[in-house]
Amino acid sequence: MKIITEPISLEELWLTREVGFEDMIKMVVDVEREILAVDAELHADLEALLLENDSRQFDIWGINIYPDKSDEDFIEFTALINIRPSQANRSMGVENPQIRDKIREICSRLLKR
């Protein structure tokens, strides 16, 4: 597991990952600090890593990145940690379109394709 604060090649990230899912990398995004936690079996582990490093629960969202998919399918906004009735997010998906847009912007800046 690691925290990404500067742009990194998606290919480099894929080749150096420790958790070998066949077609994706799990990530958690801090939309306030604009950073990513990457490379774990569970989003909850990445969530804990960010919380230990001064992120706020309110600002972090789980996603999956599919490096070989098109722009439209590149990011999947689904994770158990996203279920937050207190933030009007009652499903595993990120329901707020502004938050999804912010996640896209952060991924576009930090993950070089």
C-alpha cells in the first residue's frame, strides 16, 4: 500500500503493485487533499492508511481503476466504504456527480496513461 501525491505512470503502478488483481487496482481518493491510496486487497485497508495520514472520513471515496479500459470505463466508483447515509450516499457507488467529477480530475492528474 502506498499514498500517491505526485503524478505516476499507470504502467509503473501496474507493474510494481503488490496485490495482483487480474484487471484492476483498488484505490481510495481523498477529494480534499487530492491524493490517492493504492494497492490493497480491500478498500478499507486503503481507507485506514489515509485516515492514519490525516485524511478525514468525509473526504475519502473508494474506486477501482481498470488500466486497459476506455476513458468511460476506466474508473469504477464502487466500494463498500462508500456506503454513507450521513452523506446521502446510500449505495456502494459514489452517487454525487460533483464528487465523481472531482475523482476523475484527481485520477487524470495523478495517473498518467
